[in-house]
Amino acid sequence: MMGMATTPQNQTRAGEFLTPAELARRWRWHPESIRRLLRQERLPSLRLSRKRIIPLADIQHYETEHLTGVSRQVRQLKEVRDV
């Protein structure tokens, strides 16, 4: 489509989606915590019939914006172990 903005959301290809259960396993969270994020519209998702899927690009963006503190702590622990 001409004039369509190029964003991660509209560049997602088939197979680059996770279900809430798959995302819960990836983040080691309870599945209800993921569903709460979706209900609060803090994490974009698509609804297919009664199922929700979450584009991987949106997951990665959320991880970068909201979960970087965890990554920073993990990096610091690794640096301490390497010393």
C-alpha cells in the first residue's frame, strides 16, 4: 500500500507472533500477568476469533522499553562473575 508508514507492526511476517502462553514462558511470568497487560492495552495484540496473538516486533519493543532493568542486572551479575 502506498503511503503506509513503515513500522515494526506492519512489517511482521507470518510466524512472528506469540500467544500469551508462549510469551509467559519467554518472560517466565504467570500467563494471567500477560493477559492483564493485554486487557490494559499496555501491549498490542491481534485478535483472531477468540484467540490473541502478539507480534514479535511489539514484544521486542516492550522488552527494550520496560524490561531493560532486568537485562542490566543480569549483565552486572555476569560482569561480577567474569572478574
